[in-house]
Amino acid sequence: MNVALVRGTTVQDHVALAEIELCGELIIAASAAGEERLSADRIDEVLNVSTGVEQRRGDIRE
């Protein structure tokens, strides 16, 4: 189990902070979207992730 180091009175959990940032990006994208829901492809784009198939295609192009 990883425990955040305590420095003074603040504790930083870098994983939690990264997750909060990703949630913020999704909220911004959702509020700017014209449709009711974001598509799975749009969510992947916002989060900068790709499927294994897309990664393999990228490797072939390089």
C-alpha cells in the first residue's frame, strides 16, 4: 500500500490529482458538446487514450 508523504499540513495524492484533472477535462468536453452524451470515441480523444488496435496501427505507420 502506498501512503502519501506528509509535508507540513498538506498531503498530495498524485494519482487522485491526476484523476481529478481527467474528470475536469471530461466535464469541459461534455459542457461544450452539442449532443446529450459524449461518444466513446470522443471520451477516448479527450482522455488521450486509444484502443489496442489503434496503437498497433500507429506502430505499423512508424
